[in-house]
Amino acid sequence: MDAFPVPVGGQKFPALVKHSLSRVIPRAIARACFYDPRALFLPLLTAIAVLAPQAAKASGQERIAAVQPLIQEESSLSNGSEKQLEDALQSLKKSKRMGRIEAERVLASITEFRDARRNRETPQPLRTALNDCVAAPSPACLLQEALAHAYRVPDEGRRDWALSTVAAGYYETGDVGRVYDVLALMEDPRTALRLLGETVGSATQGQKNSDPATRILTGVHDDKQANWVPYAAVSDWKAAQRQIKAIPEDRYKAVAWARFGRKAFDAGEAALADQALEISEALIENISLNYARSFARYEASLTHVARVAYFKGGLAETQRAIASAARIDQPHFRADAYWRLANVGSNDLAPEIQERAEASFSEIASRLRQVFVLTFDEAKAEQRQERALAIAATISDPLDRARAFARLARYVQ
């Protein structure tokens, strides 16, 4: 049966092709729409697709025009804008995203950020001075190199991510004045506002400062995993155990028990620590995700290191810790576990442990990850600084290079 069994001049619909296009096509459309209204669907859809963006653009221009006077207002936190910033950040927490215009308006109320945006300059790489910086590093030169490469990341989202790591580096090294300069280079004001917002709610109660730069980024590196173990009430062992048992997923619970065990060893509660370590290792066997299982084994291995330190580098304890580290799949976790064990383990096994650590380190494909591994143990980061800088200088990807130098700037004295 034909799709359009409509007689036209005594013939079926396909016979229309024999007629003049100027006469047949309008008649065909009219008849098709009359007998089958669904034929109107495609033309209507096309019209909507063409006209809708124009209407949205006009609406967007109206919103921008309405907000523009607010952006140009002269205000500062000392004149009451802090309350405005806090209100906006509260709404940001309630909504999944905040519009660019609204975020720009809030940032424009902060004098320091507005001045940095107005006076921003394109950061330049160190070029020939890089060798001098690697030979005699300082936080300023390392962060300048990181900033220059972060700004050259081609993708906007990845660029803002790289800049945020540099801003965190400036804050952690005490150069708070440069934080606004870095945030002003970001394309998306929502990213800068989110970085500012990390500290507004967590600022010390009763401590009011008109300059939010003193509070920027203190919460950026907040480790959500810290909530797995109640550090504030670590002396209340029973309460801590109840909290860990309430964790629903084994991959998180295993890490919590391992960290609980380290705290117990530090407090001299060896029996309690051994029990926590045993529970952690049993839970690890239930973890199906490869990376999560490797991370949990790394945490358990660090607890074994704490156990070795508690027993003053005993041979049996060191051998058990070596076996635990050997089960870690990810080479960067395994290398760090071996290095930490070499610091406290039996002297008889030290050469073997060091050899295992170097072998694991050589398996790490990413140079950025190699830099990170060399700084995992903050107590040894300064000693490994020269090696890490040499690796960072060979990284070609601008994002990885920026992250590497920003990371190393924290450990340069």
C-alpha cells in the first residue's frame, strides 16, 4: 500500500514528478498536510530551531543590560560587600551552577579583584632564567614559571584548573597579593568565585578581615577523606569505631580503618591498631575497583610502616611491611610506601627496600606523577627537591608543567 494513496489527476502520488515543479510542489504539500497533519512536524521543527536562538540571544542581552550597572558599582568588602559575597556564595551552594554574569557581579564588588582584572598582564615564561631557577630555586621563580605555562593551556576549562593550582601555590607560600592577579586571568568568573568561597564559611569565628585575600584558598585542598576518621575525637576510640562502622562502602571503610590504626600506633595502642589493620586488609579484598583497591592497600601499607616504627624496625615487622607494599598495583603508591619503609625498617633490609622503591619509581610513566611521588613524603620533599626539579623541567605539556612547578614551590625554602 502506498504511503500517500491520494489520487491526483487519476494517478497515484508518485506521478506528480511528471508535472511542473512550480505547480506540483505547493499542491503536494497542501494535500499531504490535509490528509496527514504529521507532515507539518518537520517544517515546524526547522522554524523553532532557527528562531529560538535569536530569542534567547535577545533575552540574554536584556539580562546583561540589567546587571551591567551593578557590575560597575564602586564598593569593597569594608563597606558591606562581605555580606553580599557571603549571600551569593550561599546561593552558589544551593544551586548547581551560578551564571557568569552573577559571578562577575559579585567579584566586581571586591576592590582587589577588580583592580587585578583591570591591570592584568600576560605572564611570560622565564626562558633563559629557568636554568638558574632550577639551580637555585625560590617560590617566586617556580610559581612564575608555573603561571606562564598555566596561562598557555589551550582549553579554557583546563586553563582555569591550572591557574587555580598556581593561585593555591601563591597562597601557601605566603604571597597573598599575587593570588588576585592569578584569579583575574581566569576566563570563567565562577571558578574564581568558587575559590574565594572556599574560605568564607570556614573563616575563624570572630576573626573579621576586610581583605578576603587572607582567607582565599585555605579550603581548596580540604580532603573529604579526612571525615572518614574523627581526628578531633581520636582519643575516644569507641566513638571513632562507631563512626567508621557506619561508613557504607568497603573502599572507604578500609581506608578509615587503616588511618585509625596509624593513630592508634602513634598513641601506643598496639593491640587496637593491629585489630584495625586486620579489619582493613580483610575489607580490601572486597574492593572491585582496581585504583580504589590499590589506594586502600597503600593506606594499609602506611599503617604497616607505622607498625614497624612502633616496634623499632624489627626484622619480622619489616618483612611483613615489604609483603604489604608489594601487593600495591599502582607503582607511584608502591614507590612511596617502600621509601617510607626504608626510613624506619630494619637496616639489614634497607638496600633491598631502596632497590624496590627505585624499581617501582621507574615504572611510573607520567613525569608529573613522578614529581608528585617525590613530594608525597613532606619530611623528605626538600631532600628530593633537586631530582624533582630536573624531572619537572623536562615536562612538555603546559598543564602538567604548571602543576609540577606549583607543587614544588611549596617545598622550597
